[in-house]
Amino acid sequence: MVESIHRPTKLIIHNQAIVENVANEVKRLPQGRELFAVVKANGYGHGAVATAQAAKAGGATGFCVATIDEGIELREAGFTEPILILGVVPVVYLPIVAEYQLAFPVNSLAWLTQAQNYLAKTTLSAPLLAHLKVDTGMGRIGFQTKAEVLEALALIEGLPALVFDGIFTHFATADEAEDGYYQEQHDRFKEILESLPQKPRYVHVSNSATALWHEEELGNMVRFGVAMYGLNPSGHALKESYPLQPALEFVSQLVQVKQVPAGAKIGYGATYTSPESEWIGTVPVGYADGWLRKMSGFSVLVEGVHCEIIGRVCMDQFMIRLPHALPEGTKVTLVGKNGDQEITLQEVADHLDTIHYEVACLLSERIPREYQG
Ligand SMILES: Cc1ncc(COP(=O)(O)O)c(C=O)c1O
């Protein structure tokens, strides 16, 4: 999808907010614990390279991504810090992972056997940085038992191409007030960690929610994701431990303004009928930008006033009811502050009955990202 720069619609990313969110967390970390900025999924929709730069300015010493290609994007942008891929890497791509010095999870004995076979007939340009992933209760990827972890370590020892660089787990409920399940996962990981004959360079368990709300004793690195973008990982459930600053603003402009008579129909399906004469504005944003059809009935801000989205959201445009006539070119705020009002990503998520993570990730590549500060 081509970035549409010749259209009055853009995401404004406030770099300073990211710098400060990261710096505030780095200040709170116990001595010797590093922060890796999670910039997967195009920096949660905010743009990977620019947010990685801002996170680095705030004190991040490494990065996490989901895929090999996301790691390559950072390397090609010039980052020399450690980069950890969080998703499973098919063994056929090990030469690329070695070439770009991307660390990756080792998640099962089956994966190790495949790697063993593959490496027997392949020469690599550099050592492979393996992080053993322990599934303590997320049920996604990783070893489930201590016995499996120890067997994996023994296999890794027999593979000179692999360096045991890290061990980690991921909490399923760190963003909830009830911490019983969190404690169970913590205890399982601690037991496995204590059984290791030697510790790797990185031990890591914390995501944003863990960093914000748990006095986690384990680990020398945190994987700091959504909070670096200024978003509360728990949605409404828990209060931020310190003020997070949202980094993203989504703005557009009115491209047409018209007065319609009572009884006018608006949009596909003619689902909206004006009850009286109204001023209608057209905004050049649609579901192809990630502003979903379900956003109908929500509002955007124009001159500090909430204006309802009426009719169906189209692929590239939607219509709003204006309080009065306004000039074409008037600013429209979909997310962010306008006058003394604000629309947050959390409010968009509430309207869509989802989480802000999903809303941010859906903002499509078509929308230009402008970095300020
Ligand atoms: C393994 C892992 N670690 C860390 C994170 C970052 O989580 P958060 O954005 O909640 O900080 C994620 C995000 O999905 C993840 O999958």
C-alpha cells in the first residue's frame, strides 16, 4: 500500500512523549536492569524506526520485534543494539538471522531437532543468539517443563553455532488487579531459572504491565511495549504508576462542507436520514486507513466540538454532522486534543469493544506518519 502524502490526513507522532515515557521507566528500574523497546508491528502503528530512535534517546538499550523482517528494518536503519525477535523463526531462515545478528526464541525440542539437522549441512556467517522461551502459562510458545528446558540446554551445548544468550517467559495477566495467576507463572519460571547450570546474558520476564505494577525480582531486562507509546496496558483496569504521555495524534481536514435539507440520506445503504436541515462535513479517512466501519456513531473533534460520524464509514471517507457551516480545510481530530477536548485511543477502543493495541496496529501504512520534536 502506498503512503498517501498528497491528502490532508496524517498521524502526528510526538517523539518527546516516547523519550519521556521510556526515560521515566528507565529511572525506576533496579540497578543493572535494561529496557528493550518493543517496536514490533511498525512500532504498534507509530512507525518502527522513528520510535526506536526516540526510545533509544530515552535510554532503551535494545529492541524487540515480532518478525525477522522487522529486525532487518532496524538493522538497515543503522541500529547496532541487540534486537530480539519474539516470534518463532523457521530454521531455513537461520542464515539471515545470523547475518543480521538478530536474537530469537528457541521454543521447543522439535525446533531444536530441525535446527540440528539444518545446521549439519549449513555454514553460518556468525553465531546464533538463542533465547530459551519458557511457557509458564501463556500457552503460546515455549517449553512447558524444567526437564524440557534442561534437555534443550544440553542440545544447544552440542550445537556450536548456537549461543545461549537468554531465557524468558511472558505473563498472561500482569495487567490485572488479581495477581494469583501472575504469581503462579512467576514461581514456575523462578524454579526453572534456579535449576539452570549457568545463566545466560539476558533473563527477561517483564512487559509494560509487569514493569508498571509488579515488584518483579526476576530478570535483568524488561520488554517495554505499549507503555512507551503512552498507553495504559490495562485499559481502564489499573491506574498508571506514573503519568504516561500518549504519543499519537490522528488528524485530517474537512474536504467538503454542505447543507442538506431534512430527509437527506447520507452514505452507503442510505442508513442515515437527516431529521432537519443540517451541515455535513466529509473527512478523507476510511476503513482502508484502519478507521473501521464500526466507528459509525462515534465522534471526531472539530473546533473543540464532538461531531458525530453519521451513516456508514466508507473505504476512504466518512461524513460528520457539523454544528454550523465551517470552511473546507478545517482541522478534524480523530485522536488527540482539539480545543479543550480530547479523544483517546482508549475511547476509540471502547467504542470498538477492543483494546487500544489493536486500534493502533490497524492504522494503515497509507497514512503518513509525521514525527515532531
Ligand atoms: C513476548 C512479549 N513481550 C513483550 C511484549 C510487550 O507487551 P506490552 O506492549 O504489553 O508491553 C509483547 C507484546 O505483545 C510480547 O508478545
